[in-house]
Amino acid sequence: MSEITYVRGDATAPSVKGVKLIAHVCNDIGGWGKGFVLALSRRWPEPEAAYRAWHRDRAHNDFGLGATQFVQVEKYVWVANLIGQRGIRTGSKGVPVRYEAIDTGLAHVATKAAELDASVHMPRIGCGLAGGDWSRVEPLIMRRLVERGVAVTVYDHGE
């Protein structure tokens, strides 16, 4: 069975051939402005614009935990805005990450990756500002993507 490939680098700039799907976790309150989304917005305006419109029109669409929006940003590059965190602050209900929502969103990512014949690229989703634990997220990625034959690369930023 395949494994997740771990590399040091920028998840917004995958250097593999073929169609690439960049997955990341968003919150369920329409906030976009900290963490990995800043790197996305520096490269392409479309993911943020699509997310904000999706949130704005949420009374008439599927915006909510577990939903995933796919935005094409280049001929062979797509971004998956995956709603996997409740709010943005750690409080009485714990950290914002919602593992069940990430799991549901990853199932959508797997379907889209198969449809596009794409590899999937991501930072350690749900583990930055969302406060999640990689030891809980990694098995979800293995089950939803890797075990279905989707090539997954996880990027750790920095040197």
C-alpha cells in the first residue's frame, strides 16, 4: 500500500506533473485571513473570492462543516476549500478543528481527485490555527485518499 509523501516546501507550488488538487481547511464562519489561506491568496485570488461568495450565499447552498468547494486556479491546478473547523477560537468546546468534518470533506476530495485523475497536496490540514492533532488527521487521509490510490503529498513549510 502507498504512503503519504512528506516534503519540506510550499503546498501552493507542487512540482509534480499532471493535475494537482490543493486541499486545505477553512472555518465555518466565513473568516479568511490567517494561516495557509494567506499563501493561497498571494498566489491566486479565486479561492478566497469563491469561499467568501459561498459563505455569503450559505442560506442557499451546502456551506457548512464537511462541505468542500472546488476552485480551478490554473489549467492543471485546483484548490479544495474544505470546511473542517467550527469557528476560529479555542474555547469551552475545545479547539476549532472538527475531525468528522475533515473526514467528510476528504471523501469529497477523493471523489474529485479520481474525477480529475489528480494528485492531492496539502499542508498538515487542521493542525495549524484549527488546533488539531496530526495523529488524528493522518489516518483520515490514509483511509479516504491513500487507500483509494490517490497520491498525497504533505508539505511542511520552512527550511
